[in-house]
Amino acid sequence: MGILQEEITRRSVIASAGGLVVGFSLGRAFAQELPPATPPAPPVSLPGSLDDERFLDSWIRIDPDNSVTVFTGKAELGQGIRTALLQVAAEELEVDPAEIRLITADTGRTPNEGFTAGSQSMQNSGAAIRNAAAQVRALLLAEAARRFGLAATELRAENKAVLAKDGRRATYGELVSGRMLHVEAQPQSALKPPGTFRVIGKTLPRVDIPGKVTGQPAYVHDLRLEAMLHARVVRPPSPAARLTEVDASAAEALPGVASVVRDGNFLAVVASKEFQAVNAMRALAAAARWQESETLPDQTDLPAELQRLESEAGTVAETGVLSSDGKIFEATFSRPYQIHGSIGPSCAVAQMKADGTLDVWSHTQGVFPDRAAIAEMLAMPEDKVHVIHMEGSGCYGHNGADDAAADAALIASKLPGKPIRVQWMREQEHSWEPYGPAMLMKISAALDDQGRIASWAYDLWSNTHSTRPGGAGALLAARHKAEAIQPKPAKLNISPSGNGDRNADPLYVIPNKRVLWHFLAGAKYTFAVPKYVADAGVKDISDLQKFPDKFGRKIYGIEPGNNGNRMILDMINKGDFGLTGWELVESSEQGMLAEVERATKDDQWIVFLGWAPHPMNTRYQIDYLSGADAYFGPNYGGADIYTNIRAGYAQECPNVARFVTNLRFTLEMENEIMNGILNDGNDPKDAAADWLKAHPEAVAPWLEGVTTFDGAPAKEAVESALKS
């Protein structure tokens, strides 16, 4: 027994204190005697997805019966990766591909490899599996060498066994013990040289084809569970439509109907057989009454609409200085919003089990992101949701798979214990799948005397090209349910691997080029409420009429005659959104904000006309209400902000033009600076300087390629001035 243990014993503590539980730490007692702790070194980089899932047994499992299982977080979408990944694993493990069981994307079993997208499965998952398999083979050889008393170089791996030259043999299952493979992968692997390949590079029949052509269960559409019920969803007639009433009695009286599910604007029917569900869906759709608002952009002149919706522009690539010298060629190209056009409608199966866990079978391209989104939608812990990938209709892009999974999950949560199968109708797939974004591209190129491209200006207008689940708001069911969850605001994210700027930067070497992505997301001008009000369930303008007494039937506007006030009066006079009998309180901007200040101090409910950019967004925690697009315009009344220069100025002063091109304002930046001007009383120049000093990281992108009068880099000069 050590000194401290002798001095402080259970007997002495109880004797002196009569029943005292003591907790203590010696960590700080020796603090002055130990050198300062050295921060841990960052982990070494590992190949492909091994860098995220670093233990070998996340990828390879060998059981005592000598069975071999390989895991991948990627999904088979018809691209053939099940076959390709089997070849990679079989090659490095020295196993026949037919002897390997491959488990694909499953939140309960496989590594988290995010989305299967961007043609990156082989470079990420393939690299991880190849290196993991090679390192597992090395461990097996080392263990056999220890048991045989030989050098590992005297052994060879073959057909799930390690063989010695003297005839001794041990199977992989015999060699693996305990947690032998639960070790972190190393950055270097003893990979087989290509000249020794016997599986990679050789023709191997695709393992997913036989079941598909012989009628075996191959797709999620084929899944049949015991006592499974079939569901169909009644979709709204347009994106912003609200379900005002529905008489479900006719649908409920039809043969086989088990339940009608309504949750806000989400409406579905459940039946014993699939066609019974289809018939009941049609009856339910005929009985539903919707209030519609026009929210879609003008389709007659979509290119102009895309330019109108621009909120910011990002520089994708820029070198040199654009020139108008030489022969100029200009062209404009556009495409509309378009469907991905899967050959089969989306489908999913879900079951809420007695233990409170939810199983979902889906042809999603990302089981882990889909799990997170479904868990958020149902307010469940993520570890209670299990998403299993099964194949479905292929698509080049993003179809309705995630949304069908959310439909099934939401219905299953209302009918616990019963497996619920949801299949979309063909017209639903083509109307409600996440459309590919519209694009407008304007190109201006100048040729020099030798006919080479000397200057290249490429401007594209488009939305984000990534609408996969990044939260429940990406799911239709979550947006339609009573406690609606709105999509997160899209942000400009330049990512050549798969966003709107993909392929925008030409592969050719062009001395002078500028590629801009004019992003469609935006400023706001619509109804706003304090965050605590939104958290209590007020997220859409239609939610106001649910709590008239809380709001005192008052909406606070600004000065009389303002356009925003006029739109609010129109809503009240027409009785839209249940606002009949409500009152518009007109005063001034400062008067309205004084009411907001008073209400938020006491956590009182208030709804008012809000907009961004404005200091109110930093002074108060506020949320903007959806649903008023018909009055304020799409994207929460999104507005456009431009920096204009006169014609020809860019050619006369290219240095200033480059600065103007680089200059990017964000809503957060403008909110903070305007708060300093309006609320803190600072001079505008001082407020801007204070913001720049607090955010020096913003300066570098603005001054990229910009010089001072004497030709020195402007970045260093400005940074020095800000420090003075």
C-alpha cells in the first residue's frame, strides 16, 4: 500500500467523518514539478476514407469460422462498385471474391463515408479497403510467423490461409484472436505490385446483376416484411400550398384502409394492399382543400429571373487582367430547372419498433446524413435511427429517395410496430424530386493575333447544386408537418467536385481569365419573430393565427405608406393566413424596434416587419417566417445588391476593377457594421474600420492581385494600416 493509500483509508474517513464520500485528484499537486504539456501532434494522414475511420476492423472482419466480411460506407447505385470493391479486397487479402461478404452503407454496421456522389467511391472507399486489406494480410502473416517460428518472408497468404514452405498451414480464422484487428491503420501499406495482380484488372461478372434479371429481391421496392402496410402520400398542388381542410371519411371507408395520417400539410393514407392505398390516396386527394400562393419564378424569361435573384458572387478562378483587345466572341447559354428522371419512382420502408428504435430501408445516397435528418425531423436521438441502404432507381444526381424515406419514417412514427412501405407515384417523382438547378452562363473571350485565347470572362448564375440532407429541412415531410422545419439557408460554396461551379474553370491555360459564380440566395424582407417565439412553434406565417392572444392580434410595421406595411394590410383585408381581425401597428422603424426591444426584454411574443441586412439581426435573436412569398417574393423576400461601375472603367483602371470584382459583402458583415453606426453612434468610416480590425481574414481575398499606387502588394499595406 502506498503512502497516500495508508494515510487515507476507508476506515479512517468513516471514523473521522461518520460517513463521508471523498473525491480528490493529484493532477495539480505535481503541476510545478512537470514540464508544460505538449499539445498532441495531429494524426498522420491515411489513404482515402481510412483517414476518417482509422481502425482496421471498421473495414475488414475475419471470424473464427474463416468467413471474411468487408464493409463500405458507399452505396451501390448501379455503378458497379460492389464488384469493384470486392476485387480490391480480394486482391490484397489473397481471397477469392466469391468468398467475401460485402456489406454496403448501413448506419449500424459500416463506416460513415457520407454521400455516394461525385464519382469518388473508388478513390475514397476503394483506397481505404485496399490499404486495410493489405495491413490485415500483414498482421496475419506476422501472427503465423510467430506461431511457426519463421520469418514472415518465408510465408505466403493464399485462399484464406497462411502457408509455410514446409507444408504447415493456418487459416485466417485460426490466426485471428480477440481484438487483433482493432488496431489503427498505418500510413504505409505493403501493397501488392500491379505485376502480381490476379483479380484487379481482370474481368469479373458483376455481382449485382443476377438477382436483378432473375426476379430475386434486389431493390428496396421488392422488400416485403411481415404484416407490412402500404402507404401513399397526397402531395400539395404547389410548393407553398397549405392544407386548409380535408374530409377523410370517404377514403377511410374504402376496403383495406388502416389509417389516414395528417400532420400539418403532410397527408397520407395507409392500407393493407398497395392498390388499396392508391385508390384511397386518390379519394383523399379529391377531398383535400388547399390554399395556394404563387412562389415559383417566372418561367417565361428564366435567364432574367436568375439574374434578378442573385444575392452574391464568388470568384471561382482569376488570373491576369481581362482585356477587350483582339477579336471578341460572346455567347450566352441557359438551361431550365430539370428533373433527374429516375426510371422508377422512389420507395422506402420504415418500422418503429417496440423499443423506440426506428429502422429505415432506403435507396438514399447517404445513409448517415439521412439518419441525422430523419432523427431531427422526429426529435429522436440519432442512435435510435437505423438506416439501411437497398438499391433503387438510379439517377444522375439527386432523386426523391431521401424524401420517400422521410415519408415512411413519419408515417411509421404514427403507427408504431407496423412496417410501412411508401412508394411514390410517377407524377409525384417528376413533380417533387429535387430538381437540378437552372443555370445561365455568359461567356466573353478575346483572341490574340495568333488565334489563341488571350482573355476569358465566364459568368454563371445558379442556385446551390447540393440539396441533399444537411438537416431535416431538406426533407419534404419535415417541411410539410405541423411543426415544420425549414431548409437551412443555402450558402455560396465553391467546390469544383460537385457544386454550381463544377466545370466552370476551363482546363486550358489561359493567361487572363475570370470565372464568377453569381449565387442565388439572399437578403430578407418579411415577417420576423424572436427566436423563442419560433422555438415555440411559430415558423410560418400561417402559424400566427394559432396564437392570436399571444400576439394580441397585432403586427408591428414601420412608417405609414411603406410598401411592406401595404402588403401586410392587404393580407389582413383579404383574410389571408387567418389574419382577419388583426391590426397593423404603424409608427416608424425606430418605433417598431422599440416595441421589439420591450417585448424581448420580458420574453413577450411579437411579430414585426424584419429585414436583412440590418442591425436588428445582431441586436436580437430573430427568425424569419416562411410562407409569405406571394407578397414579399421568394427566398424570404430576397433582395439584390450590386456594385456598379461605369462602362469602360474596368479597362481604364484594371487595378481598381480587380478590387471591385474581389469585394464581397455578407449579411453578417453589414448587420454588424450598421449596428455600430445606428445603435452605437459610430461614424461610418470608424464602424467599417472597427469591423476590418476585428475580421482581418476578410481583407486578403478582397486584395488578391491588387496593388498600391507604387506597385506594391495592397494586402500588406492595408494590414499594416489596420494595425496602426
